[in-house]
Amino acid sequence: MAKKYKISENNLQEFWGLFRSNKTPEKLQTIVNNDPVLQKLQSDLRKIHDKAADYLDKVKKDEPDIYQYLQKHGFVK
């Protein structure tokens, strides 16, 4: 049986920060720099992030109601 992990409320922001952060911690970045597979993944994630940002800019301009809904529920800042 796999172990169950719980994320406490005080660590919740830190947990989601792993997915939102644009700045990678220095120690983690050195690991990524030494591994070509991780470099490729980081590159792919940056492309996905840029594509999503462009899409959200378009939604913000064309569909302000949908953008406000996304903001209200914490999907965009």
C-alpha cells in the first residue's frame, strides 16, 4: 500500500508555489542544468507557460467576464 501524504494548511502556499513559481531555487536549477532530460522538460514547460499566458491575455481582452471568473476562483492573479 502506498503511503498517504497530507499537506497542511501552512504548507499549502508553498506546495502551489512549486507550480507557479517562475524562479527556480538555485540548488534545483543546478540539478536541472546537469541533466539533459530535465533541461528538455523545463524548456517544454516554459513553452506551455508562454502559450497559456498568451491565451489568458486574449481572454482578458475578448471575454472580460470569463477572466473575472478565473480571477475570482484563483486561477489567475
